Amino acid sequence: MWAFGLLHLVALFGYPSATSVTTIWQRRLSSLGISLETYTFAFFNHACSVYIKLPFYWTFQSMSDKIAYHQHGRFYIGSTSITAAKRDFNRMAKLKQTLSDSAVHVELAIRYWASTPSDFEQFSTIVLRTTTLYQDAWIYEHLLISKWQAPLNFPFITEILKLKAKGWQLQYRRHNQQFPRVPLGDRLYRRVRRKLHSPMFYFGILVSVHCLDYFIPIDGTRTHCLRHSCHRMAQELL
């Protein structure tokens, strides 16, 4: 678990992209003194600590001269008195009980991960701060939740997780709008490309051209040129 978090830091600090989310997380972690040199196993394995869970997807993109890593915006902040690794093992056990529909009392973050069961394993655990007393870690945890508005902590998680008749349900449309899995530029490019390759797009072009033939009489040079230009652009798109 420590090695997975260290690899995440290597990608974030060593191969960062120019996205705003990636830059924000670089600045946040640097302000807390987190770096590749200081993130040792002894620091990670401290009993009382404040940690963060960040998604570590394979979102490297080959640029002209380098590889860039894009950081996603979801995160969870927690504190523990039994080391971050043991706390995460307990959370995994609760998650398995939730997935098996057992009657168990869990936090809303586990309900969220139960909605996307293949997603929890891709969250790395990074220790942010260690304390002597757990009370200090608990206070610092809630200060960070309030300052950074952690979307997977209460009460901010209630924006994407709603209580319905069948229990807590993830609002997928709002979730995907708030936390896209790919950068916005790629999402727009794929959306336009998918639309251009859809049969309904070509059908709309044909209908528009035929309607233009019907409503515009060819009684002059200007209308004839307009009709000819529309036909030519439609043939290029088709």
C-alpha cells in the first residue's frame, strides 16, 4: 500500500499534466510537506495519522516529447489511530459486507464505493500528517475536510449520493458531470466524433438538404448558389 501511494506521487510530481486538478494537488501536497524524499515507509506506518485516498487511474497521455499524468478530482480524507494500512483493511472488510447485502452500519463513502465496486482498488492511500494523539489527527482531518471540501466525505458526498426508498443511491449523471473520467478536452472531442459518426447525424443532414430544396425556389442565381453550396457541404460530410 505504501509502494502504491509512492508510485502515485511519482506520477503526480514527476509526470504532471497541465490540467487544473493536477496542479491543485501538486500545490496541496507540497504545502503539507509531502514529497518523494520525505514519503518514507516509517512516515506511512505511523499509528496516529491523517490520510487521503486519491484515485490513481492509468491516465497517462503521450505528448510530443513527454508522458503526462492527469489527476482526477475525487478524494476522501480520513484519520486513524491504528495506521492507515490497518484502517484500509477494515474498510475493505466493510465494503465486502456491503456488497454482499449484509445488514451493516458503514459510512457513506463505503456506500459510494459499493455503487462502483471496481473503483475502490484504484484509490491510493497517502498519509498527509502524523500526530502523537489521535485527537489531534481527528481535528486536523475535519479541518482539511472543511478547507478542501472533500467530495467523498460528509456532508459533501450527499450531493452525489441520495437516500431513496431502496437505500443510498448514486446519482450517476451528476457524478459523471462533476467527476469526468477523462479530461474535458478529450470528452468534448469524443462527443463530437461520436456525433459525427452516428447515423442520425447523416439523416439530419439529408432532411435539412431536402427541406432546403422544398422551401427555396430556384428562381435566381443567389438561391441557386445557396442550394448548391448546401449540397456540396453535405456530400463532404457524408
